[in-house]
Amino acid sequence: MIEAAKRVEELGRMRAILPPPRAPLAPSSQLDVTVVPLNAPERAVVAALEAGAGCLAEFRDLLPVEEPALLRTVLRMCSRGLLVAGWSAPGVDFGIPGAPPPSENDLARLLAV
């Protein structure tokens, strides 16, 4: 019971930090030049982006990953600057805290969606 409460609390914390489920997400230009290899869940997120998924809700629908693992992966990628959130998306006030501002390439990718 305590473990379930901890998981619910962790999910709530991650959801509070991440953009809303339908806020656009795009790979940043840093994704192409990162020297740290991506792990399997990160590669799955990149593959989903390449397949046309553009938000957290679509990742949930497409990827066979449990929600806590998916949220941790997206949060980690955002904090590393590998994903950027659409700052003008409804419900997104200031993007991802701690992430670098989007480059011109990032903005072009978001607008092309």
C-alpha cells in the first residue's frame, strides 16, 4: 500500500513538471550532437517523434512503455535538452524548467508539425 502511494506521488510530481499531455514536443538540435548514447526508452521516444508523434499523449498511445517509465524518460530528455516543449502550447507557460531555450531549428521543427 505504501509503495502504491509512493508511485502515485511520483506520478503527480512528474506530471506537474512536464508540459500538458497535448503540448507539442520536438527534438532539439542537441539530439543530433549528443555524445551520450540513448537508452532503449529514449530511442523509442525518438522513433515515435520520427513516426509523427508530437506530444506526450501520443507517446502514451504509441509506445509499449508503462506511464511512469515514459514520464521519467521524457522528463530526463527534456532536462538534458534533447526535447523541447512548445512554449506557446495551451497550458505551457514557460517551457520545461532548466531546459535551454529553443534554437531556431527547434522552433522550425515545432512550427512544421
